[in-house]
Amino acid sequence: MLRRALDSEYLVLWLVLASFVALLPFTPDLASRQNLVNLLLTLLPLLILACGQTLVLITAGIDLSACSIMAVASVVGGLAMNGDTGWLAGSPWAAPAGVLLMLAVGVVFGAFNGLAVAVLRMPPFMVTLTTMMAGSGLAIWLTRSETIYNLPPAFNALGGHLALAAMIAVALAGGAHLLLNRTLLGRWLYAIGHNARMAHISGVPVTGVTLAAYVLSGLLAAAAAVLYTGQAETASPLLGQRLLLDVIAATVIGGTSLFGGRGKVLWTLAGVAFIKLLDNSLNLLNCSFFTITMVKGAVVLAAALLDATRRRLLEAEA
Amino acid sequence: MSALLQFEGITKRFAGVPVLRDVTLAVETGTTLGLVGENGAGKSTLMNILGGNLRPDTGRLIWDGRPFAPAGPAEAAAAGIAFVHQELNLFPNLSIAENLFLTRLPRRGRLPWIRRRELAAQTRRWLREVGLEAAPETPVERLSAGERQLVEIARALSLEPRLIIFDEPTTSLSDRETRQFFELMSRLRARGLTMIYISHTLEDVLRLSDLVAVLRDGALVGHGPRTDFDAARLITLMVGRSLNQLYPSRASWAQPAPAPPGTPLLEVRDLTQPGVVRDVSFTLHAGEVLGLFGLMGAGRSELARMLFGLDPFARGTVRLAGQPLRSIKPDRSLRCGVAFLTEDRREDGLALEASIADNLALVTLRRHAHRSTGWLDLAGLADAVRAVRAAVRLTPTARDEAPVQTLSGGNQQKVVLGKWLLADPRVLLLDEPTRGIDVGAKFEIYQLIHKRADAGAGVLLISSELEELIGLCDRILVMRRGELVDELRRADFDRERILRAALHERSTA
């Protein structure tokens, strides 16, 4: 019974629904239209971010720098697009060009991570930890620690308009889902995560595939930055500073293994929903920021324990 | 004289396959027992039972007159049994002294401070004993392989054991170090220490032992004072007569005249990598099963890894179907039609947690993907998986989605073989394809090997089991210390000659 439950793919999805129903009597506001819109608006970029993390975790890597990449992308986009001093200011192409520029930032950072991990064989934890530090430093330096306002309305709509934001997020998450399930690259990502030595011998281009995972993670982080920045209508060097925990937590709670080889976009979706629901309901219950952080920490620990237990059971079975 | 150690009717099976059959043997106090046998004859299993790593299915050990069943290595060590292993079990990042006394560092009373001076003094004493001139503080990683072996011996001696087991102690020693080691052994013997000496170098065994015991297929086939044996007799005993194990026969063998060799597929010339292989040249023909025999450490697996592009080589050329291969890499080898079934299927062959279908499909995945988008043709993939499952006769009860680790060893190996057969390779490099699997699965794998060869592929078959090579191959190459030393056609297959070449015995038999 326990094993069946632990092994169930949609365990977390059921947990989300159950906790939603269980919390409703205490916080009737949870189901209000305004709250649900808010919940979705903040859930979407986190989903995109977590999808990138899922791709990397599947290869048995980790991307700690995703949130810093987001901050740099946000700031670079803001500097280019803002109506006061931006060099794209006033141009009708400001929004699309700004978005492309932001995505390019993500690709460059991702490529840096990927090259260090795949070609130089450095440990992913160290590489992305340093990129994280350097990235957040760079974002603050670029803006002299100031927030950038006055972004083009067309750009702000991408993140602020629920339907538009939902379309972008669904397209990207759906793309990641198809990539993992239906393409060569997806299967190779899993193979590397399971056993990189074996994958190499079996003709998988391990270096290129690992590189691709980090580039995609960077790209998705930049896409998340587009949504977050548009939502806030400001570019901030502190964007996503507190999100790293949420991203990793959501992915791991969903069931993606920190040991590699296991993970699905649908699981990640459930994990993201769980984390956001937890966040939102604790907020509505008037918990302080610190309480929320502590509770989330405990939940992440529980998720990691679940992952380890799952593995132990699998091994005992074999 | 009384027996320090007795094995009484020891029997041990792995997955139903007997590896030790009713072994009864005594080691008298103060004598040296030489233990010989082919790879897989059961020497290591016997020593693992003595060391507490394995338990016998039936039979018992008598140690110093009392029944003895060590629950683990620590208990065996406490009883006074020390091992010097062939593989080095040292921590390279620690110093010699720390390696020697890791579990019993001299401390200041109960405080966690180490008495460094005493540690160094004690270490120096044991290093003097083995004749190694090195400071106790030297990190082990700075020592040569031979020096490390001496450190291992010093560690064993520092336990002040009553019995030391040496398992191939001289393989990594230079000639000078070997001579020193032999002097050390005679000193230990003079002091009355009981020893078991395991080696493939029969001359050394005869020189150093008082008693000799020969194992074959898990049974004790010869045993007595050293003076009753010579190298030729030992080899005859080790090889024995043909086993009743079945091997499939190839149609081509039934013909009166041997078939002319097919076109050359893989031509290897002067392949050299210092310290690993030297001037290896051979040709693998289409339709041929070519055996490669050698003792452990002869360089067989290393050669295969080079041919597939996993390890570099310094000199030499490799031609595939006449085309010279410049830089060899696994994915390129694969595209050229070379498959490599590795020795270690858990580490190199399978993604154990992934499904049977995913494992089978991995090598040929690219063929089912759209050229530019990588979009997979799942239906085509499923068809291929189904076909290969039938071809290798994988157990029909396992679902495609089941993790590979839920399969038996034989079925796991069929998955590895299947994933390579899907690629329809022209050249198959098979490294120990039947290791650790049951007899039925072995026979099926033998049939698959012959079927591929009949279809025109060339198979290079590496095995430690001489019987297997003799049963399956058209030709056998013998490797010793990184060199090819002999080549035999099927008509000339001769167990003694092959084993002698692999062992390098200057015997008159």
C-alpha cells in the first residue's frame, strides 16, 4: 500500500487537490476569483523555471543559477527597453527586441554552465553556485542596485495579462514535455542521468546533450524572467532572489529525482502547484514570511526524504 | 604438527551454479600452501569464505581446532587472518602510516589526539620488515605499484596475524621487488608463520610452498607435498578433461575442409599503449568467431576498449573493412557498425532503473528519430523492441516498462546483447558475455553469437573460461602481459598449449 502510494505518478497532484479542499474552510478567500488569478499569474513563471530545472535534474545535474540568470535577463531587458534611458526606447520593436535580448542572456549563461559541466567536467553544483553568485552580482552592478520602471506596455502584457502569460507558459511547458517524451534529445537526457558511462558507450553524445540541458535551463529561466518582469512592470536586480528554494522544491516534490534519470514535466507541474498553494494559503492565514519559509523548508526536506525512500524501495525490489 | 586451518566439505553455489564442490583441505601450522587454478576455479570464493565475506552452503572451517564461521572481515582479522590482495586496497590520499594503522591509530589515552611519533616509529618497523625505504608520512599516491604492494604486505604483517593469504602478490612488482618479496617470504616462513600463496606463476608456487593444492571447477583435483608436483603436472590438473557443458555447433565446422576465411573486417596492426598492450596485430574476418584468451590483467578488456574508442592508444592502426580509422570514438564506432558488450554490465552496459524498452532502444534510437527535429517514431521503436525481445528470447513475463534491475542476470545480459544486435553490427566485441549468468541463458547467448557470425559479422569473443572459447570459436588468440603470444585454429585447439601460453611456463610436457 505504502509502496503503491509512493510509486504513484500523480501522488502530488492528489495531494494538491486534497490540501486545497482541506484548506478551504479555514481560508475561504482561497477560492476567490481574484486570488485564483493571482495564484495562476505567479504560478506560470515558476512553472517555466521549474521545467528548466527538471531538464537539468534529469541529467543528474543541478542548476542553482537559474534565478540569477533571471535577474540578469530582467535587468538587461529593462536597461534596453525602458522609456527613459533605454537604447530601444520609443522604437516600435522595443518589446520583441527586448525579449530576444533577454532570451539571449539566458542562452549565454546556460552555455557557460553547460560548457563548464560537460566539457571541463566540473561538478554542476560548484559551477552553477558560482554562476549564481556572479549573476546576482552582475545584475546589481548593471543597475547600481536600482529598479527600472517605464517598460513598454506591449512587454508588460506578456506577463501581466493572464491569458497571454498562460499561453506562453503552456507552450513552453508543453514543449518541454514533448521534448522529454517524444524526441531523441529527451531520451538521451534520461539515459545520461541514469548512467552516463553506459550512455557514452552506447553512442550517446554525452557532452552535447549535457550542454543542451543547461542551455535550455538558461533559456527557460530567461523566459520566466520575461513573464515576471512584465507582471511587475519593473525590471529588478533582485528578481527571483528568493525563488531558488521554490524552484528546486517544486521540482523535487513533483518526483523528479536529484539522482538523475527520473522526472516529468507533469510531475513538476504538480510540484509547482503544491508549492504555490502552500505559499498562498499560508499567506492568507496571515503567517509571516519567516513562518512560510520554515514550513517550505520542512516540505522540501520531506520531498527529499520521499525521493530517497523511493530509491531504497526500488533497490530492495531488485 | 597440527592443522591451523581446515576446510571441511565446503560447498558454495551462486544462483544454483556450484562454484565450490566439497572442498576438504588442511593447512598445517607453520607451512605454506600454494593454491592454483584457472580463473573461476573457485580460489577467490574459497578465500572469501575464509575472510568472512561469504558463507558456505554446506561444510565448515576449523580454525585452531575449533569450528570457525567469521561473520565478516573484521572477525576474520580478529582471529588472526590477514589478506594481501591483488587489487590494491589502500587509500591513496593518506600516508603510509595512516594506511597501516587506520583503525587503530595510537592515541593519547582516550583523547582524539594521535601520538605521531609512536605512529611513525611503529610504521618504520614494519616498513623495515618488508624492505621498503620510504618515510611513514609519504602519501601512498606517490608510491609505485610495487611499493604499494609492499605497503599492503606491511599492513598485513602489522596485524601480527597467524595466517597470511597472498593473492597474486607479485603481479605489480618489478623483478627486483619480486626477489625482495621472496626473501621476505622465506624470512616469514623461517619464523613459523602459516601462509597461503595464490598465484598463476606456477614456478613461484612450486618454489615457495610446502604443499600444493589445485582447484578446478570448484573441486579440489590435486593436493599434496610440493615435491610430488611439477609445472606440467599442475597444468594438466588445472585443465582437466573436457566438461560435459554443451556448446552449439556451427554448420561450417561439419564440412570436411575448413572454410576459407571471409573478407577481413577488422585489421589491427602494431597496437601499442605503454604498460597496457604492446604490438598487437590480428585480423578479424567476416563470419568468424575469434576468441581472445588471457589471464586477468593480460590486457584483453583494455584492448577491446581501445578498439571501440573508449581508451587511447599510442601507436598502431585499425582498419575497418579496409578503411583506416583515424580517431576512434564510441559514437563513430557505432555508426561504422562496431558493437561493444562490456565486461561490467551493471556499470557500463545498462541503465538499471530505466525500463527494458528504453535500454533496448538506446543504441539505435537515432535511427527512429527525424533527422533535424529529433522527433521519435514511437511505433517503429516499439516494433524494433518487440522484434529484438523475440530474437534474444527475453523472458516474456517481463513488461517493456519494467526496470531492467528487476530481471535476472541472464535476462539483463540478453538486454545488453539485444540493444547492440538492434544496431545490426558488422563487428561485435564481446567482453565476458556470459559472466555470472545461468547455464540456460549461456547456451542461448552462444547460439546468438553463432547466428551473428553465420550472418557475416565478425565476433571478437573475450572470455576467462577456456572451455567456452574452445566450444565456440573458429580461432583463438592468447594474450599475456599485453602481448599476443599464440594463435590456434580450431583443428589445433589444445587446452594445455593455450594455458601454457597464457601462463608462460617453460614446460616439457
